[in-house]
Amino acid sequence: MMAIVVETGRGRRGARRATGSFMSQFRNAVGICTIAGSFTFLFALVIGMIR
């Protein structure tokens, strides 16, 4: 019984860490998408000005 309790405790801690890392990865992905989108928009703007 004690081993099961310890395993459950580790599982919960691992889930919390996984959720935290997932949120940080999600924020990084959003930031990368925002930067890429702004660069794409500026690139299209410059191409439009040249033409």
C-alpha cells in the first residue's frame, strides 16, 4: 500500500511539472508564431511597396 501511495504522489508531481512545461512551451510557440507572423506581414508589405 505504501508503494502505491508513493507512486501516486510522484505521478501527481510529474503531472504538475508536465503541465507547467507544456504551458511554457505553449507560450514559446505563441511567441514564435507572433514573431513569424509579423515578419511575414512586413515582408508582404515591402514586396507590395516594391511592386
